[in-house]
Amino acid sequence: MLLQARGLSKNFSGLVAVNSVDLDVAEGELLAIVGPNGAGKSVLFALISGIMKATGGSVYFRGEEITGLKPHLIARKGIGRTFQTTALFNQLRVVDNLAIGYRMRTSSGLFSTLLRTGKWREDTRRTMTRVAEVLEIIGLKEKAFHFASTLTQAEQRKLAIGIALMGYPKLLLLDEPTGGLTEEDTREISGLIARLHKDLKITICLIEHKMRMVMELAQRIVVLNFGSIIAEGAPEKIARDPKVIEAYLGVEHIADSQ
Ligand SMILES: Nc1ncnc2c1ncn2[C@@H]1O[C@H](COP(=O)(O)OP(=O)(O)OP(=O)(O)O)[C@@H](O)[C@H]1O
Ligand SMILES: [Mg+2]
């Protein structure tokens, strides 16, 4: 197993956001995590990536316990992530967003990034090589020197994924990467996710509400409801699971949603 969570829990003063979750992610798989609003999906990602401290339980990555490690150390171990709300530096160019966004995730703070220490300079050439590679992967080479604020919605999502790719992640956690996008843009981002999985062999955990996209992309689906896993399995099985339909999806929802 690439990632294992055992008994992972998070309480917020009385509210159980994540309730003793056991989650296995196999190397090479594309797993979708679905569930109604407030089910605990984003909190689960926050626990895995170290943004939030778990109330209980443990997380193992490549057999090593990473519970309680700082986010930048977890990122360096090979877990990349995007956030539900995209946080780009609008006043910076695409290339700077990649370089600085990456530094911020993998060093202990903005300060050391901005100080440009000797180590920083030494790393710069390597970073720029990776920036060029990532631009190619996300298809934003032509926009490399454009300001992030001038990008389309879909391009901004690609850039956010690009920042997560900078550190050569083995595991990529994507939190609603197409939330709020049009159908056409959704297809484009889906295509990128499929390529990352198939061509770059990156293991992917995808939080997504759009069931058509999930059914197309995912090899396995985990359903969260009120912080607990209520179903898990192949997409066809999940789509027919009465518990899932009752909790969240609804037959029409599966048929109608994109
Ligand atoms: N920092 C926080 N402080 C207190 N409660 C929080 C915090 N973050 C999340 N919660 C609560 O934890 C629960 C799970 O939230 P979470 O963001 O994981 O839901 P989600 O499944 O990602 O939903 P959505 O699909 O709407 O993004 C919710 O009840 C939410 O209000
Ligand atoms: Mg969420």
C-alpha cells in the first residue's frame, strides 16, 4: 500500500468531522472520494497532508508513519495536493507561481523562500528545469510569462495542479479540481488527470462531486458520510449501492450530473 490511514479521526469541539477512517490507497490507483457536503472529505485530506492535526489514528506513507509531521515535510516525502479553493498569486506570473508555490509547500515558511539563501540559489536551476517540465505536462507553456490573474478558470486549475506536481509527487490529492467549472473545462481537467495517472503513473485520490467524471476516471470509489466510510468498491458497484443512493447520490443524480 502506498498510503494507509488507520482509525483516523478529527473532532471539532463536539463535531466529529472524520470518524475513525481506515483508508488504503494502492500504488498506481485512481481512487475517488465522494460524499455529501460536510461529509469530511476535505478534512480527511487535511489530516493526510498534515494541514490539520488528527484527534486520533495514524497515517502511513510508503510504510513509514507520517502522522503529525509538518505539511512541508509530508510534501517532501511525495504527497502533492491541491486545495478546494485555488490559492494562486494573482499578481505573479505562471512560472513564479510554480516556483514559489512549490517552495512554500516544501520549505518551512514563506520567509526562507523570500530570503533567497545560498541554498535557494543553488536550488534555483533545478527548480527552473522542473518548471519547464511541469509547464509541458499541464499544457501552459504558451502562458508561462502571463500573470496568473489573466488565466482562464481552467488554466488556473491546471496551474494549481502544476504547483502540486513540482515536487514529483508519488501521490496526488485533488480536492474538487473541477468545482465551479463548465462542462467543457471539466472535460479538459479530467483529461489532464487521466494523463497524470496513465502516463506519469501518479497515484491519485480525487475528491469530486461530479459523478459522470468520477465514474469515468475512478477505478475505485470510497463514500464518506458524516465522517465515516459507508461504502467502498468499483464504480458500478457503488452506483448501485442502496446505502449510497440513500445517503447522497440518488438515482437521478447519477444519471443527470456531469
Ligand atoms: N476548521 C474547522 N473548524 C470547525 N469545523 C470544521 C473545520 N473544517 C471543517 N469543519 C467541519 O467539518 C465537517 C467536514 O468538513 P469538510 O470540509 O471535510 O467537508 P467536505 O466533505 O469537504 O464538504 P464539501 O463537499 O462541501 O467540500 C463539516 O461539518 C465542517 O463544517
Ligand atoms: Mg470539501
